Amino acid sequence: MNFLRKLLFPFAILYGGITSLRNYFYEKGWLKSTRFDIPVICVGNLSVGGTGKSPMIEYLIELLKDDYRVAVLSRGYGRNTKGFRLVEEHSLAEEVGDEPLQFKQKFPGVTVAVCEARTAGIPKLMSKAEVILLDDAFQHRKVKASRYILLTPYDDLFMNDYMLPTGNLREPRSGASRADIILVTKCPPRVPYANMQQVEFDMPIQSHQKLYFSKISYDDTIYGVSETQPLSYLKNKSFTLVTGIANPQPLVEFLKDEELEFKHENFKDHHNFTSAEIEQLKENELILTTEKDYMRLYPKLDKFALYYLPIRTKILRDQGVFFDETIQAMIRKDR
């Protein structure tokens, strides 16, 4: 915690008090929270920054799509449109947001929509779906989801964090009590079992909650507009890594572990690339980016050597089967 953030601690107390009061009003029913007659699974976090929500949504889609009609509802962060909008494969990231477009292009048979007001968006999807996944809606208290999955990264656990602006929490740690599942994300590839036990011991898990651990798994293939190549294709090549995500460090470290040499152009999360930035990027012969950034870049760089490296969530050790069974059991109970 830097010195400036320490100075802002009184504002963190004030912000924490306001959000606690808001949550209290919802718990008491003094503020309206709508529940829907369909399983609604909310994936979110307590903190700002990347915790792995998009890979988790994709994990759930893959798990459920063969048994249920699945729909995904997102706010569509960074889009230049408003209101409810169905995402099509040919949509532009500027219209629907990069992550919803990524979901639709990867899973064409799944209904994907964006709407900043989830209470308005969910009814429009109920005739199209048997299960609705809410992307990044943990603080959207106007909706009472059937189930909540709370994500917290291994190296920045919510119980060790503080409220904004001193820390990165959007709401007090007590908000974790709403979760049915707490998933520790972005674990090291080989996290010792003793470390997992220590996290479980330190984390305030309640009797109704289940705790799981996961890591980010990178593909061994890179994908372009019209071709794919093995990741080893980048060996001994000069390329530029372009990222516009909350925390690119794990990707940077992975590529370095693969003994790849590259230049890194780092932008803020959900960055909308300007014409000048696009022209500058065109000076690179070969560009690797994330799947989310690819949604915003490929319409503007489609004539250049542009590839993305997919990632996915992998539940650690033997927990995967139990995690899947827990999700399936929750849906059967909520239907």
C-alpha cells in the first residue's frame, strides 16, 4: 500500500460505510431486489481489476451448454450503445463490448446480450434460455440471483484487501457472505497443498459456502483471422505483445517462461484504440494479443499479422469434478 493510498484511508472508511448501508437496506428489503423464475448464476468479485471473470463464464458455458439453453447477460463495458442489445457474431466490440463479443464468437449457439439494467435484460432472455449467466454483477443488488460465484485472485485475496481508494475493494469483505461458491483464481501452476489449506484456514468461509481453487491455462496455439499456428511459431521471431487488460503480468510471465522475446505495449483495461494508436501498431510486423483485445483490434488490423492466445480456467487438483457437480446440483435445485 503506497503512501498516497494510506492518506486516503478516511475516504475508504466513508465509502465502506456507504456501501455497507446500501447492502443493509437490500438485506432488510427496504431497497427492492428482484428474483426471477429461472436459474440465474452471477459471477463477480469484490475488487476492481481482473480476477478471471471471462474465463469463468466460458467455463460455465462449456459445462452447461449441452444440457441447457444458456444465455449470458453482460453490461457490455466500453460500448458506445445503450439499453438491451443481442450480440451477433458480426457485431462490433464498440457496439456490444469486447467480452460479450468474445463469448458469442466462441459459442455461436449461446444467446449473449448486453444491458446495463439487468432487471430489464433478464426478462427479455427468459424465453430464450433455461439458465442465465450474469457477468460481473455481484454488486448489482437490484437482481437477486439464484446463485453467486465470487472470484478472488490467489495473490490478492479479498480478506487481505481494503476498501477503495486505500485498497481495491468495491464493497466491504462482509459482502463475500452472499456467495455460494468462492473460487480462488490465478493460482500458481503448482501451488503446494499446504498453501491451499492455509488460505482455507484464513478465509472466512461460512457453512453454506464451498471453496475451490483454479488457475489460468494458456493454449498451445495462437489464432489469427484466417489461420492458426502453434505457439512455438513465435520462437526466434520479433513480435509485439499488445494488452488492454487489468493485469497482463501473468501472460507476460508465461511468454517469458516459453523463452519468447517480445516488446510489450500495455494499455488500460477495455482500452478503445485511437486511430493514431492503430497506425502506430501497424508498424509492427507481428502482433500477439489477448482474446478480449483481439475483439477490438482485428476489424482495424485485419490485413496485418495479428494473433491472439486463448486462456481458460482450470480447477486445481481433483476439485474439478466436485465443482462441476456442485454447479449442476444447484441448477437442478433452482429449476
